[in-house]
Amino acid sequence: MLKEKIPHLVASIAIFKQAKKQILNNWISFDAVHELLDYYSVDENFFIQEYGTHIFDYFIALISDKMEIGECPEIVNLVEYLKDRNSSIDELYIFCSHLRRAMVDFSYDSQINSKKIFDEIDYVFDLNFTGVLQRHTATMHQKDREIEQTVELLNEYKKALDNSAIVSKTDLNGVITYVNDKFCSASDYQREELLGATHKLLRHDDMPDHFFKEMWQTIKRGDVFKGTLKNRKKNGEYFYIDTTVVPIKNIYQTITEYMAIGYEVTSLIDAEKNAIEADLAKDYFLSNMSHEIRTPLNAILGFVSLLQDEITSINQKKYLDIIYNSGENLLSIINDILDFSKLRSGEFTIEKKPFNLHEKLSHTLELFVPSANEKSITIISFIDPHIPFELMADALRIKQIISNFLSNAIKFSPHKGIIDVDASCRNGLLTITVKDEGIGIKQEDQESIFNAFTQVEHEEDFLLGGTGLGLSICKQLSEHMGGLVGVESEVGKGSCFYFKLPVEVNEATALQMFDPGSFAKLTLGLLDQTEHVESRRIASLKRYWNIFNMNVVVVEQIDESQYDLLFFNDDEVDNQTRKAIMAQEVPSIAIMDRFDDQYELIANVTPLYFPIYCSKLYHTFLEALDPVPHTIEAQKFENRQRQFKGHVLVAEDNSANQELIKIILQNYGLTFEIKADGRDALEHFKHGSFDLVLMDEQMPIMNGLEATGAMIKFEKEYEREHTPIVAITANIINGAKERGLAIGFDAFLGKPIILKEIENVFSLFLKERSSELKLLDAIPSTTMSKEIDIKKMQNELLLDEDQIVQLLNIFKKKMDQQLPKLLVAIEEIDFESISRLAHSIKGSSANFRLESVQNLALELEEAAYHEKRSFGYQECYARLLKEYQHLKL
């Protein structure tokens, strides 16, 4: 037993155990041990805690005869820990021998030293180190085998890499030290020509310096660099490589060389360049196609529009309508093709702006009423009044989607069918549905109809016209905006197309269009002579009544004592009932599918045409209850032609379009000069004085973009005040507007020209002539119902009758001058003038005790003084005018 061979150590075991901490500290304080720990980055405290303590305890256990001599598990753990750090047997010997030395030194310090105890310490350590040596040898053999296997594996990797990639190595100065066969094959250089050279030998002139500067900065700091290189072959041809440059480090983490691994991508990059060139060619083609088709179409639609206002022959008007509708269809097809192209290329942009859905959707519905009327189709609608009046989304694209749905619904609906449009917004999700009574769509076709160039063929084996792009464009537009479109349909019963879109909502703007307070005390009568079989038309109207909690009673006979206002469905009453309605004093509203002038001269019947929405319902209420002011307003707006001041320079090469623009400018009271190319326009611009320039984009000699750029440059060079330049363009390809704005266009007008749009441009850049409309002349004469009490005024003002009459004549003359001016100020939203004129009218009318005129003038004055844009200036003015007209002056 070991205990019998080391009696002196056994006798001193308690002393050694008590000195454990001192011995361990002495052990790691030796320079050789300290240097080894530092070299292998081993923390001293970590070493003592994880290994030193356990090794010391192992030796104490041996001496105490609690363990047998053999392989020390704690030293085995240390060997395993240091194995991956390439420790040597000599280093392990240093660790063990210095623990022995620490124990010997302690025995001296503790005065238990003797040759016998030294020998016993040596004996125990020698026995144990033999096991450690065997363990280390076995470990090193295992490590050698692992290295050999790793080398074999790396050689296989190298072989695979050489067979698939272009590989090279350089020293720290960039001198090539290795290239594989693929490198030589790609560059056409021999290996001998490459070794010892630098990669500058292959550098193509197209490669910028900053590319290589960034590469060297990256790899010198030990990071991997990736990039695409354009290199030059020996014969001068180019080739592209996607390369990865890796710094190679030694065991001390020092960079010794660089390896580049790459793959040739010449064909891929060439294909990408060809695709870009093809896209540019496509854009050029679409741009030219857009211009070449839209330019003559502009003249066709423009002149047809002018002729429609001048021709009186019914047949000729019909022919013009056919031409105009055909032109509009052609324009729609062009737009579909261009939109589809932009969506496919990813060039389509969505512009989110605040908008009023009530206005946009109601306007869209009205646009489709004429085409629906051609097939006697009724469009009913419910635009939820709770939808806030300010949403944030792309209103133009929403309108485009709904227009497509409506167009298809009309196309596929039968004669005298019904199209039902519904709009709601719940929790920020806008939902619009368009339901028809058409031929329906088979289940298996309901997915494919949203694919491009797809049209469903029906049992009658016919296809209705169109490109087959409309629904595909709707689907892509909705997805671009983060929404979706879909359809629910049953063959023979019709289809329901729906559009859902997340929108940003301003909840503070809900329920403002329709103020039911004005009608809260009214009892509304609904005439029902159909045995209570409620039609979809009446049901759609009732949805509005229910939301506004209106007091509606259903009546079966005409009895004006039961209601204040009567609603009746014109299609459901006979002539006798219709005459009875017209004979009663209570006002009535005729619910009508389409426009009909049979009630035009009937004072107490106001028509309400489908589709119905809040604003139309509100104004119909007002007109029915107080018809005179609204008739005045309608006549005023119908008879008025806006006029502008200014001299306009027009650059347009197409003679038909020149003639069209000439007529438009004349109608708006503008003077002009027309030039056929950009260079001629530029010369006249330099030597003339203009208030506005209308510039066609594509012209001979000098195009619109070049001419505009030259005009801007001329203005800056000679410090001239800028003249607004408006592009008239048929080019709607993505980027055209941006390029134009960058050059200096102030606004854009598309071809075909829309009169409302060109009028908006005139409003933006030109001064409008003072209104010459004589509103009082446009108002039909009415019976004066209010006499001024001259006797009363004589007593109150202490004037005689002749003086009162003279003052009244002055008042009338002044009012006849001020009222038209007040109207113009209201139209121009000139708050200062409104307030000033209303104040004057208020004072004049107060002198003659005309309280109704005075109070209305006061309302106008106060609203204008506080610049209240929401105030009903037009309505208040009409009431004031009515009161003034009823005076006997």
C-alpha cells in the first residue's frame, strides 16, 4: 500500500491540508506557471478554482490512502482543457513539477523538511506523472489522427472548391501565390504568368478605385469582403466574377494571406443589362404609343365635346355621342395597357392623401348614371353616413377600382336591372361592394377572372368587349395599397364584387354632411300603394332615414294632414294619384330611377334621382321645403362662364390640337400665340411677355422638356420673373411627371384635355375677370309680398313722405349694386369683401327697419369676419336675396 511507503508525508498530512491556500498561491506564483497561464489566456483564479484545488485534494486523498495511485482525473481534465490549445508534454510537466516544488518549499518553510519527506513527495508525483504522460500521449495520438482526418477532409473540400469555383491566394501585399485551373481558364492566362503578379494584371478600366479601397480596408481589419468584379482577360475581353475575399489567420490570429473564392457571372450580368435595355425600349415604345394615340384622340374628343354643345339635330347628337363614347373606350383601353405595364414592372406608385369618400364615391356613381340609363339600369347606393369625411388613402386608385366594378356591372346587367353599391368603414377597414343582377360567374372561374387577359366565356359563347386587364389591374392596385378584392357570384343571379382596404381615419369628421336637426320636427310621409311589398329602391332610402332617426309614417292615400313632406315612388303611382299629389299644398319628393323633366314646372314636387347619398338627400330636402333660393342658385351657376385675364404662349405641333386649344382659350377670354415647335416658342418667349405657357412635350426641332429647360435658364440668366409653364402631355409613363418637375414644369395637363382640369390650371396661375353676371336679371320675377310702412317710418324718422321715397330709391340703387358684388366675393371666398359688403347692407336695411334683411346680413358679416369656411354663404345669400326681392320698393 502507498501509505506504508510514505510514512513521513502521512504524518504531516494535517499540516499540508491547513496550508492548501498558501501552497496553491505559491504554485501559480512561479514565473514558469504564470507565463503558461498567461500564454493560454487562463485566468489564475479560474485555474485554482477549476483545476488547482481538485489536483491538490487528489494528492491529499492519495496520501490519506483514500484513493489509489493511477490516472489523476483532475489532471486528465486539465489535459482535455489544454488539448485544443496545442499544449505540449513539457508544459504539462511544468505544471506538475511546480506543484511538487510548492509543496517542498512549504515543507522548508514549515520546518518539517527532511530528505525522507522530499523523497516521498517526489515518489508520489513521479508515480502520478507517469499516468499523466500516458494520457497525454494517447491524447496527442488521437489529436494527430483528428488532424489527419481534417486534412483529408480539407483536401476533399479543396478539390470540390477547385472544381466549382475560381480560387486564388495572395500574400499580404496582394502578390498572387496560388491560382486554380478555373482561374486560368476564366482569365486565359497561364499559371506561370499569374504567380508573382498582382490582380492589377486583370483589372478592367471600368472598375472604380473606391471599390478596391473598400476591399483592402475590409480584409485588412480581418473581415470578409464580398463584391462583383469586372475583370479583363488576356485577350482584352471582359468577364464578371462574384467574389468573396477571406483573410487567412494563423494560430495567433495574425493574418498571413488572403484567399479569394469566386464564380463567373458574366452571362447573368449581360442578361440583366439586356433586360434593363429591353425595359427602356419598352418604356420608350409605351411613351411614344401613349403620345401618338392620345394626341389625335385629344383633338377628336375635344371637338366632339364642343360640337355637342352647338349641334341641335337629334340624329347628329346621337352620332356625336357614339364617336365620343368610342373615343372614351379607346382611351380606357390605352390606360389599362399602360397601368398594367407599370404594375408589372413595379413602377406603380401609391400616393396617400386625405380625401372625402362621400364626395369621391358619389361623384363616381354619377359618372356612370348616363351609361346605366342607356339600359334602363337603376344604381341604388348606401354610403354609410358614419364614414368619417377624412380618410387617408389613394383616392384616385380607389375610384379606379370602383369604376371598373361599376363598368362591369353595367356591361353584364340585364335591361332594367338594379346595381347596388354599398360603402362602410369599420375599425379602419373600408369596404365597398358592387352587386349586380347579371349573368353571374361560375365557381371555377371566380379566381381566374382576376388574371391578366382573362374573360369568362358564357353559355351563349360570346365575350363582351374589353382588354381583359381591368380586374387584374384592380387586384394589383388593391394589393399595392395593402387591401384585397374578391367576388361572390351565382350563375343566373348576379355577382357581388368587393374591395377592402385599411385606411387611416379622422374620427372627428363623422356625420357632418347631413344635419338632420333642420328636419327633426317634420313628419315624413311615404306613400305605399303596393300592399306593403317594399322595393329595394325604397329599402335603400329607408337606411338613411333610420340612421338619422327621422319621423316617417307610411300612408296609403293622399292626406296632407298626416305629414309635412310626402315621399312617393314615381314608378308605383298612377296618373290620378300623381295629379292629386301635384294638387296638394304640402311639398312632395318624387323618387325616380332616372332623369325626367315631368316635374320641372311643378312647384311643390321635387325629384330625387338614384343613386341617393347624403348630400343629394340633404339638398333635395332643402329644395323641396324652400324651392326658390335653390332654383336661383342653379340658374346662376348654369348661366355663368368664367373668364380669365392673361396672354398665353402655346407650343403645340399638331394642327388639330392647335385649333382646339385656340377655341378653349377664346372661350375663357384669353389672348394667345401658338407656335409649332419648341425652338420657335423659345424665341417668342424671350422677346415677348406672357402670363402662362402651355407646352406640348413631344415636338419637332426642340421638344417640350428642352424648351422648358431653356426658358428657365433664360429667366435665371436675365433675372426675369418666372412665368408658369404647364405641360400638355400624352405621356403618362412612370417618371415622366418627375422628370418634367425636375426640369421646371409647374403643372401637368393630360391628353385628352378635360375642360375642368384646364380651368383649374387657369384658376391657379391667372387672375379671373370680375363677374359680369347680372344675378338679379337671371331671377324670375316674383310677386312682392312685403310692403314698407312709409307712415310708420315718417313717424319714427321725422321725415315727410317724399324724403322717405327718395331714401328708398337710393337704398334700392345701392342694393342693386352691392348684391352682385357680394355674390362675387362669396364665390371667390374673399372674407374681407364679404364682411365689408354685408356690414354695409346690414346698416342700410336697419335704417328702414328691414329686420329680416338686416339679420341675414349680420350672419354673413360675422361668419366672414371669423373666416368660417364651413358656413353656408351661398344659402344665406340666397335667403337674403329672396327677402329683398319680396319688398315693394
